[in-house]
Amino acid sequence: MVSVDPEPPTPAGLGHFVSLVRAAIPPMHPGGRPVVAGVGVAAVLARAITGRGTLLGLAATAATAAFFREPARVTPDRAGIVVAPADGTVATVEDASPPEELGLPAAPVPRVSVFLSVLDVHVQRIPCDGRVERVVYRPGKFLSADLDKASDDNERSSMLLRGTDGHRIGVVQIAGLLARRIVCDVTEGAEVAAGETYGLIRFGSRVDTYLPAGSRVLLAPGQRTIGGETVLAELPETSPGGA
């Protein structure tokens, strides 16, 4: 029997394999690169000093890189909806007054709070097509993000978005017990699209979405959300001002 050596992979086949690997491994958010680099350098120094800990260092660096992953998402192409701005678990669905810095009326409106554990994707996404009207950072405490008072007391970055239909939606990034850095990459006046990545919270956090009065919330506490994909709510059919 004549043995036949397997043919070497062709450039086209190799390219397809590389594309599959890239699709399986999400890219990293730029805000995480300094942190991952710092963990990697610390791992190398520990290995050089002690002569041990190679596997532990590699594991720590890989875990940190995974925390800052930014997977691709497919946003529903549907008018009149708000998509979840974050991955996580719905902590509360209730009526609450928006933070003062958003400039919205003080009357309670539907609020959906999503808690992000350290295992969740920690990038935040735009909930609907529109224009950024306001971005305000406010320092505060670092209480556990799963507590209700975290929405009022913790460090936060608030964004007010006016949708293409005229509705105004508030999205608030809230630091948690371990979070010490909130990144918000949008600026006032920016035109944005639903599903776009706009920010990042490092290590455990919470994201609150303030919806217009009359919105129909489609989620309940305990449900999981996928940022940029899960439909959070349906907006009122009547645009602001009765137009």
C-alpha cells in the first residue's frame, strides 16, 4: 500500500482557519489594554524573581484579557424599541426619578437596572439610534452594584440620548464594589447608532436605563440581557409633544 502524505494547507484554507479563530475569540476593548499589559508585566517580573508561577501568570493575563472582551453583536433592525446597553442580569424594574444631571423631569419613569458580575462582558452599547445630548460624570461611593442605593450613591457617568423619534433615554454607568474606572467614549452632539460600543466599566458594575413614560418594559428581574441584542422595552407610539 502506498502511503499518501496529507496535502499542506493552502493559503485559502489557512486564511479560513484564521478567520474562524478570530470569530471565536472576541477582540479586546482598547480601554483594557493598559490593564492587561500591566498584569502581563507583573507576571513576567514574578517569574523572573521567583522562578515560578508561569502558568499562574499566563492564566491571570488571559483572564484579564477575557474580562475586557468586546464581542460582535447583531442589533435588531426594528423601530420603536430600546435594546439593552449591557450584558448582565436584570436586578430591578421599577419607576424611579432620573439623576438630576440628566436634566430630565423629576417625575418617576420606568427604570431597568442591569447588574454586571465580573464574568460578564463589561462594554456598554448605545440603546437606540439618536444623538447624544448630555454626558455628565459624578464622583461617588463604591458600594456593591447589586444594592438599590448604588444607583444614587455610587460613582457614575450619565448619558442623555435623544432618539430619532424624539424620545429621550437616560443611560447611567455605575461603578461597583471593585470598579475604579468608568470609560465613556461618546461626547455631546455625537450621532450614534443602536448597538455601538460607547463605554466600559472595569470590574463589577451596574447600568441603569431610564425610559420615557408609557414605555412597555419587556424584561423582568432575574432575566439575562445581551448588550446590543436583547430588546429592553418598546417605546410609546406617540412622540413627545403629541406629534
